[in-house]
Amino acid sequence: MADSKGANPILDDTYTYVCASSELEEDDLIEFETGEETFVVGRGEGNVYAVEGICTHAYAELADGELDGTCLTCPLHFACFDIRDGSVLEGPAETPLRVYGAIEMDGSVWVSTKRG
């Protein structure tokens, strides 16, 4: 997938390879780290999304939770976030998750780890 100018977005050094597309099935979650940050990537409704990997309510790794469509449920207190935009769908969390750009290109999943 190239942008409208034909540039390859993964050549931007903010994108990190996460996995082969075939490793991320529908409603799957994959955790990855760069530096000191943890991210979670999920496939919901056929699209790939990336959010911060630690719940904003209490420390819990969201990759251990569940993804149902676009609802990412924390394994600790069952807060639910919209993986598309990070918004809180159900408490006890009140703070949305940070979202990151995710693309799928040439059979690979890439995430921009740059904060927007």
C-alpha cells in the first residue's frame, strides 16, 4: 500500500515490523515492545490496529485480554476499549488508550511507534 504520492510508508523509520500477516488472524492479539514501550496489535473486522499494550486503569498486559470485533477487553478488570480509536467503551478504565498507525503490506504487519 503506497500513499497518494507513491511513497512507501514503511521506509519511514518510525515503522516497526511486527509479524507476518498470516500470524495475525481475526480477533487475535500480538504484543511487541520497542525500547521501553509495549504495544498490542489486533485484527478486528478484517483490519489491523495498534494501541498501547498496557491498560490505562491498572497494570495489565492487554495482549492477555480478548478482542471481539473491535472491542479489546482487559484481562484484569474487564475494561473494554475500542481498538480503532482507543476510546473507553466500558469501565472501570476512564483514560483512553494511545493509538498508533498500523499497516499491512506485502504480507507483513507494520506499526508506527511514533506518538501522534
